[in-house]
Amino acid sequence: MIDEDRYLLALTRVSLELDGFQVFTASDQEKALKLWEIEKPDMIILDSRINGSGGTTLTHQIRDFRSASQPVIVLSSNRLDEEDIQRCRQAGIDWHLCKPFNTITLGKELEKFFQRKRDS
């Protein structure tokens, strides 16, 4: 999970770990890329506005890194308009989750998302 809000990172990490997920966190793009290279996670949850340049920039870097097929989930601090959604899809983002989100139900929502991906 990548977000500048360390409190949100900690809260979400604990919640997802209680749901059985293994969670790695980073608070900026540089750390996120290093973590990606080392851990090769199945899923990436990132803030759409990370470090001011946007989650799409980081998504492009990750997708280009090794033709990754892992889903990228954007957490937005505000609602995404149609232009934002189009830009995210072009970057290779699979799913949008708007903040605030419920950390208690997030694990179940992620499981539903993966089930839909498997079924399609």
C-alpha cells in the first residue's frame, strides 16, 4: 500500500492483516518502486495523488517495469471525475476506491474484486 498518510497506512495494514493479507507499505514513489522490485506483490493499493504527481505516474513505471499484470487500486482523496477515470484506465489501473473507505470492510471488498477478476 502506498500513501503519504502514515496513519492511514498503519490502520489499513492492521485491518488487512487481520483479514489474512500480507501487507507492505511505502509513503512515496521511490520507496514504492524499491518495494515492488523486492516483494513482487500481487496487488498494489495506492493514493491517486501520491507525491503530487499522481498515482498514474507510478502505475506507468510499475507497468513498464516488467509488463506487470497485477491489479493496481487507486485510493482517491476525492471523487474522480470522468477525465480522471479515463486517465487512470489508460495508465493500467484496474479499480477505483474512493476515500474515505471503511478499513473494516476493505478486505472483503478486495476479495470480491479478485473474484470478479477471476470470473471474467
